[in-house]
Amino acid sequence: MSGPSRRVALIGVLAAALVCAGVVDRLVTRPAPPKAPSFGALSATRVAPSTGTESTAWYCAGGTGAQGGAPATIVLTNASTRTVTGTLTAVPALAPGAPTSGPWAQARSVAVSVPADGQVAVGADQLGTTTLVAAAVVFDGGGVGVSEAVSSPLGWSMAPCASSTAPDWYFAHGATAQGSGLTLSLFNPTATDATVDVSLLSSTAGYLAPAAYQGIDIPPGSYVTENVGDHAPDDAALATEVDALSGTVVATELESLGVPGSGGISLMAGSPRPARQWVFAQNTDLTGGTVAFHVLNPSARPIVVSVAIGLPQGAAAEPLTLRVAANSVATLVAEHQTRIPTNVAYSAVFTSAGGGVVVCRQVTSPQGSPAPVPEDGDVPGVAGGKTRWILPAVVPPGTGPWALALVDLGPRAAALRVTTPNGRAVAGQTTRHVKPGTPLVIGPNPGAPFGTSPLGISADQPVAVELDALPVAGPGVVVVPSLDASPAR
């Protein structure tokens, strides 16, 4: 996807911190010399266990080591029936203007072992650096999903790590205005040099292609970060596109908003491609707060998007229509729509009639929560539905679940089961049923096992899942990422 028209990149990257962490080395008592992980066989990207899968890899970025500004925790969730071992290799970000060194320079590795149906967290103190850091996690089999949490005085956030590199990445929203910070992370875990262009779509200045963001070189085994505010300062809404001229990378954004007690931090995974359907299973427009959906159209032609609003007990709201011009972003503010009730949970399903789009939800909660409880946050939507999902448990500084929400995207009523990650029954959990387009919200504060243990969701129709977590000032600010557990094809 090259060319200015397709690089309608909008970058809403936040504050500084790129990461992913913890490293695996079999010589735990002595640091081993830097060595690139073996990526030759790492083409499998599914979470579900597969006896034919020899190895899988995940790539994380956006946080820091323990003494940095956004300490990261790498969360490993095993949905297989056996213990899976692997190596986590962390590499610090290249300092601006510093000469590039060899592949995986200053990298550190640490061995990891994740029990069947279990979860392991690799903390920031194991990353071996105080700066921004990225991580590659390579397993000796399938079945393990990887996500990352970051924390700061502004709050905390959680996002899925990438299961593969890609030539293109999209972010529908970010901000640099009045105390906001955006950091774009570019991680190249491959053995080939990558060169990328970064473009921004500004709410005030339109399409931007800063000269400093064209032809960014990312050597093999290296990690580069960019402070978006250097080239798009004081902008309340930015979308970003990363377009590789050669090679492939992983891209994330870290956003910081406001000040402790009146702001938040968001770790946002990039979307490697636009999609025709994006789902937000639980949204609540609280009095005194705001819920806004940002829809990015990176194509050269206008796209019409239908927004289905699902209400509890099968009630239905008239669908909304959103027209998104070519190479632009359209924003839907929930409080401006009379058909969306206040203080009531609803689902929102965005379906494009033409090409694909990228959709992000921005939540601002009512003020008044003490730091470090986040009040603001950006969360990408779920791209379509699956019949199997894995939900990691909430990790510190998270304390538990706000609510688990699901929405049926199939043509008929779905039967849902809450299980362990590898599909075993969970005591006290019976089959639940939900009508198409109607959200099922388990909560608020549903209690164990939700949020306290890793779980699986199985359905006989495609569903989208959202686990909202505490502590937050309102639902939707922090979401524990649901991981696709569909069988590999």
C-alpha cells in the first residue's frame, strides 16, 4: 500500500514508550551474547493449539523497563493442553541520532514456561533496561496468546501483541494537544532491513507527510520510536498510517492524556489492514463523560458505514449511517445521537458498504477519580467475530473486571459457554444465549472467575468479546484484549 493516497496515515501515537519485554535465555545466571531468535519457521500466527505447529512468535512494543515512564508487563496465556516453553528477547529502542549497530544489539533473553490452561506475566524488571523496549516471544509450539500491559502515574492500559509483522499499519485516533503525548513504535524482528514512510491525518491540518518520517530505516532486530508531537503539535485528533517501502515491521502507539487524576494512558495495537466490520461489545455513555468513535478511511474513494446499535433485552435502535470521505476520518459522538441512551450499555457494530476502514473508540469518563485511576482511553475495535476467544486474566495494576460483554454477529441466536482457555468446563458457568445484534453484559463487577483467571469463550455463532477492567473511572477506558482462538486453517 504505497502512494500518498493510500498512506493517508493518521497517527495518534501517544506518549513515549515502546516495548515489550522480558527476555529468555537458557543461561539465566549469565547474560548470553546477543543472538537473533530463530524466525525462519515462525509463520503460524493463530492462538489455538495445533499439533502440526512447530513454533509460533509474538511481537510486543510500547512500554518501558521498570524505571521507565511506562513499565510494561508481558502476559502469556496458554490455551493448549500442555506446558509450552519459549524465549522472550527484549531489545531497547535506538537513541535518536545514535549510529545503528548490529542486529539485536543489547538484546537480552530469558526462558519462559507457560503451564497448560495457565497464565504467566513477565514484569518490567526482567526487561533489562530503563528505556523503551520491544520484545519478541518465540514458543516451541502453538496455543499461547500474548498481550502487554503498561502503567504510569496517569493510569494503565492493555493491548494484544502482534502475531506477525506486516508492511502496513493503521491507527484511527491519537492526540498531541495540551499535555497529550504520542509515541509511535516501529519494531523490526525480522532478519531483513525495513524502510517505512509514516503519514498523518490531522483534524486541523489535513494530510501530513513530515520529511523526517519518510524513509525511516529500521535495521533487523532493532526498535525505533518517534515522538509524533514533534511534527504535529497541539492536535486533538490524529490518525496514522505506516507504509513499508521494503521489509515488514510491527507498529504500536502509546498515548498519554492530561495529568494524574484527570487523564489516562493508552497502549494501542496497530491494525495491519482495514476491515469491513468493527465491533465494540459494550459502550456506556455516562453522564458527564463522552464516547466518540473515530472511523478512518485510508482508501482513495468515499465509503459509507452503517452503525448498528444493540440495546439490552433485544431492543433495537435505528441504524446510523456515516459517510467517510476518501483519505479521511469521520467521528461519531454518542452523546449527540438521540437514539443512543445515556447510562445504558449498548453494542456498536460498524459495517462498511465498500472498502475496509479502521475504527477506534475514545472514552472520556466523568472527572473525580483519584490518580492513578484512568479517566480517558483509546481502544481499537474488534475486527469481526469468531466462535472461540481467549481472555487473559487481569494483571496488576488491574484489580478485576468491570464487566464482560459479548455481541452475537451471526444470523441466529448464539449459545455461549464460558470455559477455561483450552475449553474445559468452569464450575457454576452454564450455557448462555443471546439474540443476534443484542449485547450480553455480565456485570458490573461479575466476580470470579471473570478477570481473576484466564478464560475461554466458545459459541456456535460468530461473536465479539470485550472485557472491561478495573480500576477505571468508567467502562470502556481499559479493555483486556480478547485473543482469537479459532482453529488454524
